[in-house]
Amino acid sequence: MRWKSALTGLILLSIQGSVAAQTQTRGILGQPAPSWDIAQWANLPETSKSLDVADLSGKVVYLYCFQSWCPGCRQRGFPTLVDLVDRYEGTDDVAFVAVQTVFEGFQVNTVQAGRKMAQEFGLEIPVGHDGSNGRRSTLMRRYRTGGTPWAIIIDKQGMVRFNGFHIAADDAGELIDKLRKESSVALAPITTLPTSRGGQDRVGTRFPKLEFDSHLPAQIKTSEAKQVKATLYRWWTNTCPYCEASLPAIEKLRQKYAPQGLRVVGVYHPKPQRSVDDEAVLAMAQRFGYMGELAVDADWSELRKAYLSSGRRRATSITFLVDSAGVTRFLHPGPVLFPSEDPQYEVENDDYQLLKQAIEALLRSDESAARRSTEKPKKE
């Protein structure tokens, strides 16, 4: 097939830059939250002498990292934290913790300065101090934070679900609300692709809100589930032979799993970027064998938002699998995947099977959580 040789050339041209971009990734998104091991605390309950992430198991944790001399902490980080603390006052399944993670200015960013700053904002949440006398913060190293202010959101199962310099209060609240609805049972294990394939820095991150130029309903509908448990986005274009080979496979997944709660969106991004007619997009998708829901990303703005702007990438015909909490759980960096028993397409088949397994794991996990949430407690 003509796309096979093109794929080889594309990988050879871009592999060096992509691998380099992967090594610069900050944070530990999608990974278990490491122990804090912090000795110095303020505002702990009288019965507690220390606090660690394991003590908050079963709760959604908003962990805020700061330094007292940090302008961004005062201007953005603390106001966001105060907003969120006020929103969730009185709830017993959300916990807020602030830690001064010192990596510079040790003579200024002292224990006393950190506590004073928290007091200025009227916070009565636990406040820890980590890093002093030239020894950088252990928490900062374990969570691979990029500095301060830094926000970390940990779900009920102890997995890091957000990790970045800043998150708006509304966005944080939306994610927290979704995580509160999740079960405390561990997330379904999902096998992802090796980091060397590229794009895996997006796994475990919160998928952005997308605003497409237009939405087109499915041409052949399946028996839809009442609730969307996972969403698959596949960017494609009509001049892409990889897309022509992959879209029938995406349609196969849609036909099989939509009745179980999988939503599939084929996102058309024209090359070159330009306005396109919806009817023409429908015809092109049908020619490639895809009959599901479509969206148009005419100027690639949503592709940049979701993928391209966060690093050097090998391809644009990529596939995201997003769970019901809005977190990316699997990413195929493109450009092609499909089922095949032909040994020469072993990679394409393996990638397809991994995506299929990830879909099944998410659907099973969401269904199990739904059953547990509706179960009546047993009478003693």
C-alpha cells in the first residue's frame, strides 16, 4: 500500500525532534501520587502530627505548591485556591492542601513566611513546608513540578489527574466534580504505547473543551447508550492515505461499542487549512467508509489546542480516547491503525488491538462504577 512507504519516511524525518520533546515533559499525569514525606505542618487536626497523600485516600485532593516570594502564587495561585476552598466548604470528599515547595531563595521562603502567606489569604487548610538549607523540595522532585505556582489534582484512587502551573477555578471545579462522582475503586488498568512513539505526554491529562466549526450527525446510527462512558476523537483529512486506511477501523469500533457507551467523533481538518462545505465533508467520510458523527476543524485551532501546541509532533491524524471524567486515557499518535492478520501490518494491528482493549477497559470500569453507585446498602 502506498501509505506504508510514506509512513516510514515521515517517522525518519521527525523522530529526533519528537523524542527530544518527550524528554522535556513535566509532571506525572496518569501516575500514582507519590508520598509527600513532609515533616513541617501547620493547621493539622490536634490528633495529627503529619499528613500524607495516603491519609486522604477516597477523597479528591487539590494540592497547591507555592513559594512565599512568588508573584504568580499571590496573583493567581492563592486566589484560585481560596475560590475552590470556599466552593467545597462542608464537603467531606474533597481535601485541600498547600505546600511551600522551596527550590530557591531559601533564606526568604521560610516556614514562617509560608504560613504567614496562607494566613493573609484566610486559609485554614493544612500548610506544609518542604525544602530548606539548600535542599530542594522532595515533593517537587517526586511530582516533577516545573516551579510555582503549581496545582496537582489527585483522584479518589490516588492517581494524578491534573498537574500544571495553573488551572482556572471553573476548570478545576469541573474536574473535581467529575472526580467526585467516580468510585474509590482503582481505575481500570490501560496499556498505552511506549513513550518513544510520541504523544504519550497527553495521556493522563485533562482533555480540553473543543469548539468546532460545525457538527454533523451520524449518517448510520447505532443503538445509542443512554450515557456516554468514553469518547474517541479521530482527526482525519481526505488527502491522507493513512486516514483512508484507518477510518474503516474507527467505524468498526463505533459500530461495536457505541451501544455500550462509546461516542466516536471523526474530526475533519483540511489540508491546507480552509473553510469547507459540510456536504463535501460528509461525502468524503462516506467514501472512506466512516458513517459516524463528524466535526470540522477548518483552521486546526482545536487540533492545536488538544495536541500540536504542547510539543513537536509527528503527525496530525491522531486518535484520543477520553474517559467520562474528561481525562485522556489512550493516545495514538498516528497516522495509521487497523486490524490485520498480515504480518507486514503487525504494528498497525497491534495499535488497533491496544485501542480496542483500552475502550473495553473504560466501558467495563464505568459500568462497574455505575452498578456500585446504585447498589442499596445491605441491612444488618
